[in-house]
Amino acid sequence: MRRWLILVSIIAVGTASLWAQGQGYITKRGQGETLFNGSAIIKVSPRAGSQGGEMIWQALAAGDSSGIHVHHIADEFFYVIRGRGLALIAGKEAAVEAGDVIFVPKGLGGQLKTGH
């Protein structure tokens, strides 16, 4: 059985200005800028009209990883929609599952990976 980790990643930079501006939009299921052959979809971004916030929907198949990465000017949040996996934050690893939220402060390395 293949296991998937389905998550939403939110990168927050000056999000107060996003709400203060009073503008908004809805990105429907399947809409957005696709990445990685469709396994990730940028749902909200400055290119699409936000004022510094970004939200990405991503599906990781069994054994996949988001790769260790660092955001230097933004905090990053992950919300696990379905599945189980491991979160690595600043060298510390913990199990995650549906309903969990992972917070990675700017400047720290983070990674999500699925179980096998």
C-alpha cells in the first residue's frame, strides 16, 4: 500500500498587509501554479496578488521528501491534511500525522518526509 502525506505549506511574510489591503481571491481545487509535475500547486503567492504570503498544496508519495530547505525572510507552516510522516526542524525529528501543524521559524532548516 502506498502512503501519501498530503500537506499545505504556508510561508508568511508580512501577512498583516495582506489582510489590511482588503483584497482577496479564491483558488479552486486544481487551480494554481503547478510545480514538480503537478505534485505541488501554489495556491496563493505575491505573483497572484498576495502581499507577501504564500500557500502551497503538495502531495508527497511514500518515501518522498520536501528536501531540507531554509527560508531566510519568512516563517513556514505546514498543515498535514492526510497521511503520516516525519518532520525535521533544526536537526530534530518528530512523527506527524493528519491534523498536525508544523512551524519552522525563518532561518531554521526544515524538511517533511513520508513513511514507506
